[in-house]
Amino acid sequence: MASLSVSGVSKSFGSVPVLIDQSLEVAEGEFVALLGPSGCGKSTLLQIINGLTSVDAGRVVLDGQDVTGKSGTGRGMVFQGADLFPWRSALENVAFGLEVMGVPRKERLERARHYLHLVGLKGFEDAWPHQLSGGMQQRVGIARAFCVKPQLLLMDEPFGALDVQTRDILQDELVRIWEAEPKMVLFVTHGIEEALYLADRILVFSKRPARVLKEIVVPFERPRREAMKLEPQFLELRREISELLRHDITA
Ligand SMILES: Nc1ncnc2c1ncn2[C@@H]1O[C@H](COP(=O)(O)OP(=O)(O)OP(=O)(O)O)[C@@H](O)[C@H]1O
Ligand SMILES: [Mg+2]
């Protein structure tokens, strides 16, 4: 069974401790959102889980294997800016991970085309990144991450730079694709509503060094609808998390 276990992880940059003895578990198919103040260590934690940043102590185990070294096939990462290669077409950007894995050209382009269509970009196979809007670039980034069929998807504020309408649409699309191909997701966001709307579970982190202040099992059934954002239980949880974050920052 695919699962992620982070245990006893500590990390300092020079004399600045970012994580001290932090642990978390993610179950197969679980969607977990991470909330926390700016600079607390969320991106650092994601990079550690992705194997791109070393730890001072502790372990990251994905599907029974220690995560070490460079980005592996079990993980897919989506950044805030889609971070596409400007000299590659949309299709070739999506196919990039498969190329690294040594998948033959014909097969990787076929698979990339499938995911590009899945994110609503049929007809944009040959477009260059600069010809795409921010939202479209973000879709390419999502297709690229799904294309390698990762067990674990790491998303670092993937919709942070988008306008509200595009963000709402991409939230629903992400859930649709995730439901079709369930996998573990760790989703960093500053949006409390976004976390409540998307996640099965939310971890609220303190200011640096990041530690989990609170874990919230999101009580809303799927499929979730926009209208739930007006329900009393949603508003109450939103208020509770907001106060928790504000109190921690000013404490
Ligand atoms: N490569 C690095 N070298 C030195 N310090 C770093 C490095 N990466 C991060 N830091 C420091 O670690 C701390 C946590 O940074 P991180 O990017 O993980 O925060 P974050 O929670 O993702 O913040 P934000 O919400 O603003 O993205 C910050 O104090 C930052 O300056
Ligand atoms: Mg960050």
C-alpha cells in the first residue's frame, strides 16, 4: 500500500532551525493540505519529501523506500509558477518526466497528449509557454506532474498566482483528475478556504520552526460544491483556523 511517512525530521539552514523533529503520515489516496505562516518551512518540508533538500536528522519513507537524492519517479511536483521549460512546447513539457525515465518518444508523446487533453488544453500541444496564459501554464504543470503517474503529488501553492475565477476552476479540475487517478497529495496553500474545499485533512503549522499546531479532519462529503463555502460548519472551521494562525503569528 502506498503511503508516506516522515519521521523525526530536523533541518536548519546555517544557524536557522526550520524544522525540529517533525513527523507526519499520509495514507494511500489521501489529500492533505498544509497551512502556515510565510517563512515557516512549508516549501522546505516539501523539498525534503521530494528528496531535493537533505535533512539533518530523520527519515522520509515513501512506499517502503527511503527517499534520497534527486527527484524520483514516485513523486511529482507542481510549483507556484508552473516553471515550464520555455524552449519546449506544451506537449514536450508534459512529456519531460517520461523522457527522463527513458520512455520511448512515441509512447511518451501519446501519454503527454492524454494528460494535456485531461487538463483542457486540446489544441495547444505545439504552443510555447509564453503563448499560454498563467492559468494555462499551470494546467501544463499539473499535466506534467500527473503524466509520470506519481504515487505522491507535491503541490507548493500551485494556484497562488492565479485570479480567483481561474483558481476556482482549476481546484475543481484538480479534484476531478485526482478522483479519476487517486494518489497522495500534499498541497501547500495560504488559502484556508482552498484547504477546506480540497483536502481530506489539514495540517496547520506554526511559525518557524514549523510544528503542527493542529490537525483537522475535514468533515465535508465529496463531491464538494461551491455552495458549501457558505455553510455554518465551513465558516466556523474557517474562522477557527484563521484565529489559530493569527494568534500564533502575534504570540
Ligand atoms: N536554500 C535555503 N538556504 C537558506 N535558507 C533557506 C533556504 N530555503 C529556505 N530557507 C529559509 O528557511 C525558512 C523557511 O522557508 P520556506 O521557503 O520553507 O518557507 P515557507 O513556509 O514555504 O514560506 P512561504 O509561505 O512564504 O512560501 C525561511 O526562513 C527561509 O529563509
Ligand atoms: Mg513556500
